[in-house]
Amino acid sequence: MVRRLLVPAALLGMLVLAGVSLAPIYNGTLLPLLTTVAAAASVLVGLAVRRLPAFTAAPASVLGLAAMVFITVRVSARAGQIPGAVPDVAREALRNSIPRLLTALIPIEPQPDTVLLPVIATWLAGLAAVEVGVRYGRVLLSYTAPTLLYGGALYLVGPDTTAARATSWVPLAYAAFGALGLIASARPDFSPDTLTGTQRRTLGLRVGAGAAAGLAVVVVLSQLLGPAVAGQGNDTPVDPRNYVTPPQLDALDENPLVRLSGWNLNKDQHLFDAVVTPGPGAAAEPVIRLAVLNDYDGVTWRIGSVYRNAGRVLGRPDGDAPEVTQEITIDELDGRLLPAVATPQRVDGVRVAFDADTGTIALADPLHQGLTYTVVSRRDPRPDDQELFVADVPSAEDAARYLTLPGKVPDSIAQLSAHLGEGVSNPYQRAFAIQQWLEEHYKLVADAPSGHAYPNVEHFLFGNKQLGGQKGTSEQFTAAFAVLARLSGLPTRVAVGFRTHKDDKAIRGADAIAWPEVLFKGFGWVAFDPLPKSDTVQRPVEDDFRPKPPAAQPPPSAVPPPSQPASAPPSHSASAAPAAPAPGATGPLLIAAATTGAALLLVTGLLAAVPLVLRNRRRRRLTEGPPAARIDAAWTEVLLALRQAGRPAPAHLTAGEIATYAATAATVPAHAPGPRLRPATPPVDDLAALVNTVAFAPGTPLLDEPAAAHATAQATAYLTDLRSRRPWWRRLLWTFDPRPLRWHRRP
């Protein structure tokens, strides 16, 4: 009896652990509770019908599964505040389970469409495992269903490191349950005392041969698959969410900055109501944020965010910043972006999509009048100026997205940025100098036309006042700050939102505003206010800065260009037209000719593409990226060239030994024609030393741009010399050899 109970217990434990491995990417404990109930119920149903005919298992399981689905939908809908009848919610959940799971924000809110699929999979795995392991006694084979369930759970978790740390004990427990089931099921079908001596020897030989064969298989598999499996240890797991396109915004919501002028002109337009309740330590009148615009192409600012479907909880809690609660009711605000104080942690009343990088939220459907929802945000107070004074900004490589200025920036804007950065020693001073310049020299108006492309920014900064220059809305102030800041090396983005009022819940068009934010190490994004204050006296721009006119172009040469020879008339082929094919042979001839021509074109295209792809890959490796990566790429090119020349470097050699080997590998083959005296092959000793530095001292200052350039020069010289020493036919094959496209670094 104990043995019969241990196998179902082991299967139940393995099923429960598969659900536990999913728990860290879900909010709360509802999902592991539901999967545990599904595992226990499926195992119990399987045990209840094990003595009945096998065909009774399926109907009993279907009835049990239907009851489990009903309980799951009812409980999760109530927990997630999802309205509707249970059958309707269940149909919607079944239809959207997979896309919702792959686009949901982690931690996933346990709702019908995010928990139903794991519960059903657990039930089916439990039924299959009990039928195979208990009814038919194939315990090891019965582990297939729980193991597939566990693998699917790990695949869904993906590269989430928090979940991996929280469930690091699960694989050991899973293996322990598996061993328990195998031990409980291991029992001899005969007594050794009943065997004769010959039978015992035969049995011993068979057992020994089987053990030896099994050991040999394990050793062979470990040798064949061991390096590949070990190499995966440091790789980042595949994220299945990358295969699903998240919700996308339309053009209106991608650039809400252009809507500011319209809102400011219709200053009495009632956009929405916001009842803001700041917690202890929070600002009394916080700004409500609508969108964050990260990308600029020289014409428009765009959001460029990835929104993930989310439940009520938006991300894991981070810190203990003061809470701000907002109850918002939409009136005339349109689009899909939802206004909320930064950074929202919880949303009730609507199902939203959330961008964790910017902390902004969007709705799946357009906003409509009367829509009401509640947001709880945690807003960090602005750092003190003294703290920001000693703060630094991320490197250009880490913050490349927020420093990009495509196209040609007007010279006048670049000159003003350089002027404002003169004598400034730290990033905060540069940002403050730009803010002070804008608020002291330009006028804030509500009727300025929309636009923030380079010409609009230049007109705002230096245009004639009589023609609308040197004045604008917060759109122009913010866009000018962002361009000047990025030119100064400050990672900058643009935010759009609304001011709030302590005694008035109505948010109108006049409250719409934009502001820039600069990224500082240790403090995150810090907002700046370049708008002039009410008591600011505008100073003429010309009194403090005048852009230099562009340099005069040299006059064209007076010497007329040499006359071009007249093109020769096109020559006509003198060959006679081919004879017409015989009647009835046109179809097969055309098909054969087309097939042959297509095959020749395909082969020719592939041969022509190989050197182009190899050349582009080599150029990209040797000229792009940090110096350490380019040094490593140069060494890779040397190793691949040796292998392509038929002289691969042995895998046991060090970098210095490979450099010596490379010098001897480049000798002229014995069958090559011509004199045997050739210049010495270019050395790669310095390159080998640099590769050792990259491997064992990656942070040393020696790995700079000159070192990378020297490594590239040595590798290029060696490759050229090695190829030139091959016979002409080997050089031709070298050019069109496709094997380096699939070779790894080491032979």
C-alpha cells in the first residue's frame, strides 16, 4: 500500500513544483494555489478510476476539468475585478490565453486569461502521468508529462533573474520526487533463490552487459553533448515574449508633443478631472504625466516605447517613495494614452498596457467620456541641487539612444550649445546653464504654431521677433532644451503632461505642458523647467550671443572643365536572329531554358554574395564597437584565415604560441611555382598580446583606440600576406569560400 501511494505522491509533487516555478512571475499566490488544486484533483481522479476500464478515464477527467475551469474562471475573475458571466469570460480567456501570457507585463496579474492555460496544462499532465504511471506501471515514462509541463513553465519564465533566484531550489526538489517514485516502483518480479546457477550467471551477464552499455551511452553523450550544454550555462535564456508583437500606438499618440499648441489655444477645453491625494512626503500639486518621448529624428519626437499588457499591478515595488493616489475621469481627452502621476504602481478600473522603461500607461481601446480609473503612484522627490552638482551622466555608449541627433544640426544651434558649455565643469551645470538661457531670453506664448524640427528650433532660438521668432509654447522651449542638451553630451528625453491645482480638480487645455528630463547616475531622470518665470525680464538674444555666419565658399575655378569625348554610337549585334523552334517544341524548351537560367542565376548570386557578406562582416567587426571587441575580432579573423588556408591552429595552443605557429603556417607550399625566397610574413605577436590583455585584464587603459587600430592593421596585413602566398586557384577558391560564414572563432 505504501509503495502504491508513493508513486502518485511523487507525480503530485512534480506537478506542484511545475506550478511553483511560475509563481515568481505572477503577482500574489493565486496561480500556485490554482495549479496545486488542479494537480491534486487530476491525480485523485486518476486514482479513483484506476480499477475501472481505461475508457472511463477520459469522461471522468473531462467532467473534472470542466469543474476546475469553472472554479478557476470564477475565482480569478473575482480577484481581478473582471465583470461578466463565467461562460463569456471563460470563452474570452481561452481565446486570448497564449497572446496575453506572452505580452503581459511581469509580474503578471492573475486573471482568467493569464491563469486558465497553466491550470488546464497542469490538469492534463496530471491525468496522463497517473494513467501511465499508476494504471500501466510505467513510472519512468509517466514522468514525461510533468517534465514537459515543467519545461514549458521555465520557457515562459524566460530570462527573469528574480524568478530564477526565487526558485533555485525547485530543480533539486523535482529530481528528489522523481527518484522517490522510481525507488517506490522498484520491486523484483521473482525470487533469486528460485534460479539455477546457470540462470544466475546468465542474468548476471545480462545485467552487467546492460550496465556497461548504459554507461557507454552516458559517456558518449557526455562527450558529444557536454561541451554544447556547458556552453549554454552563461547564455541568457530565450524570452518568448520577443516573438509576439506588443500593442502599438498610432501616430497621434506616438507624438503628443504636437498637440500642445492646440490644447493651449483651447485653454478652456475640459480634458479630464483629477482628484489627487498625495501621501506623506509627496508634493501637494504633482504634475500628471501623459507620455515620455525618447526618440528624435530631426523632425519629430516619438515615444518609441514597448507597451506590455498588464493587470492592476504595474511592476514590482521599488523603494519607499511617497505614494500619490489619483482618481481620474476622462472628459474630452482623446487617444489611448492614460494620464497618471509618475511612476504608477497600481491601476484599478481599466485594463491597461504599461511601459516599464518610461512608466507610462496606455489603453487597448480609445479613451471615451466618462471613463474612470484610480492610479496609485510612487513619486521620488527631486534630488537636492548639491547632490546633482556632483552627479555624473552615463557614458555615451550606455545612453546612446538619448544622445542621438540624426542629420545635420544647424551650425547656429551647435555654436550656441558650445557657448553655453564654456567654463562649465560638470553635467548639472551644463543643464542648468541651458535652462537659465532659455528662461531669460525667450517669451512664453500660447498661440505659437506647433513644430519642433531643426528649422523650428533654429527659428525659435534666433528668428526675427517680428516674424514669430524667440517665442513659443512649452513645446519649443522643451525641444530647444533637448537639442542643446544632447549636443552638450547630456542624455535627454521629453515629457508631456498636465499641471494640477490644489483646489480645482478640472484639467483644461491651458494646463497642458511639456518639460525636458536629463538622466543622472544614481538619480535617474531629473526634470528641468526652462519656461520663463512670471517676474522674468526677457533679455535680447543678440546682446549675449550672435551665431557666426557660415564660412564663405571659395569661388569656382575660371578654368573650364575639360570637354568630355562624345559617346560612341551604340553598336548593334551582327549575329543573325536565332531560328524559330520547331512547332510543338516551344513549351518544353522554354521550361528547360527557364529552369537552367534560374539555377545559374541562383548559383551566381550566391557566389557573388559570399565575398560581399564576408567583406561587410569583417569591416563591421574591425571598425565598430569598443576597442576590446575590435581586438578580439581581429584575432578571430586571423584564426579563421589559418583555418581557411588549411592550416588551422591547434586548440591547445595559447595566443602567443598561435602567433608563432601563424608565422610558420604562412610559408610558401612546396608545389608553388617561383623562387622560394619570400619576405618574412607580417607578425601578429602584438595582436596576441592584446588578446591576452582583453581576456585577463579587460579593464586596463591599454585597450584604447590606438591599440584597436594596431590590432586591425596587424590582422589585415597578415591576412593579405597569407592569401598572397597561396596558388592562384587557392586564392580564387578563398574569395568564394562560404565556410567562414558558419565557423566559430576556434577551430
